[in-house]
Amino acid sequence: ASGPEAPAMVASTPSERMRARTTEFVSPAEMNNELLLHGLPPLRRKAVTVVQSQGLDSCMAGVIIFNFVIMVLDTDRQASCLNVDGGDERQCGSTLSEVSNATFLAIYSVELALRLFALRFSFFRDPWNLLDSFIVLVGVVDVCLSDLLQDLLNLPNIQMVRLFRVMRLTRIIRLLKFFPTLYLLVRGFQGAMEAIVWGWVLIMVLLACWSLIAVDVLYPVSLRVDYRNDKWCSEAFESVARSTLYFMQTLVAGDSWGACSLPIMREEPATFFLFSGALVSVQLGF
């Protein structure tokens, strides 16, 4: 009985070393394998257990939501301050805002370091980890290097501050990682993006065609119409670009369709067919 067990005892130490090296290249999902975890040092084994636990995901989701609430309150405070201080955004800084931002950044950095320590090279095989790394990098630049970059690039205060504030919104994307249903909705939207983009292109082409007709047909009539000091209506059909903007405003956004069209139709009733054709083709067609 002792004969078969002896080779296993002799080979145990190299085997554990081999398994420890192997875990540097496996995917994060495979780290749950008991055989691989057994070959890890105790500290790293605990780190793997923590980073793959539901508790850590729940805690980080709560941190991100709280971070978003703080960002909303800070943005509202900045806007109120600008009304008082005349637009100098640097004078609207808040110690509480800076401390909270640094605190959240520290939490994200610790979590990222823990995942990197636990997963090693397999850390870089997960796109979510790469996104987390980008978020932390943006945060570090925001907290530590924004003033330096502002001096080097000679950018206005308000432009630099707003740039990094917008980039902080990338933290919210991490919520997709913790809510599978929300992630599936976004994936579905991503799958429909190609159809949405081509639909938008088709609408713009259609609006451009109607604008070409409108400039030729409607602008001469528009010159005879009294719009009662409505400058936009008097200029809406003087070029294809303005006409396209008018049709975008009225047919796509649904804003004030009759403000410019009704006076023209009263002046020339036959233009009803042009306006109704554009309305039906864009709104009912899409």
C-alpha cells in the first residue's frame, strides 16, 4: 500500500509548483477548480476566493451606485456655483468632492490590485478587468495629473475639469458586470446598433431629398408669406441645409410642425401635398 503512495509524496512539491504556474495562464472562470486552487499559496488562494465571491461583486455594485449619487450631487453643486461665481469652475471646487473622489478611486484601485494579485496573467484575458484598469487609470490622471496636464497643454480650466468629469462616467459601465439582466439588455441594444445606424442614414437621405424639393418649390412661396417677425420660418427653406434642419425639427423631433408650414399652405394650398408627403414618408414610414 505504501509503494503506490510514495511517488505521489515525492512529486507533491513539484506538482504544486507546476499547478501554481499553470494558474497564471488559465481563465478566471477556471480558477474555481479545486485542483488548481489546491496548488496555490494560502494567501493567493484566499485572494482568488474573495475576488470570485458574490459578496465582493455586491459590495462593488453598491460602491458604484453610491459613487454615481455623489457625482450627481456634485454636478448640481457645480452648476449652482457657476451661476454665483460667474463661470470660474476652479473656484467651485469642494474639499468634500475631492476627498470622496479620491476615496472611491482608492477603493477601485485596491479591488483592481487584489484581482491582479489573485489572477496574475489571466487577469488580462477578461475584458471587464481591462475596463476596470482603464477606469482606474482615468481616475489617477484626474486626481494626480489634471493640473499638470492643464499647464502643459495650455487648456482652459473649465475644459480640463469637464473632460475628466465626463470620463468618470465610465465607472457606471461597471454596473453591467454585476447585473446580468441589465447586461443582456445592453447586449441586445448593441446587436441592434447596426440597424439603428443604417436607419438613421436612410432618414437623413430622405430628409435631404425632401429638402431639395422644398428649396425649389417652397422658398419662392415663403418669400410672399408674412411670418410676423418669425425669422426662422422666413429662412427655413432658403438652403438645403436649413431645410433639412427644419424637417429634422418638425418630422423627427415633432416640434412645431405647423408654425412654418401652415402659413405657406394658406398662401399656396398645393404645397399641402409636399408637406404631407414628407410627413407620411418619414413618420409613418419609420
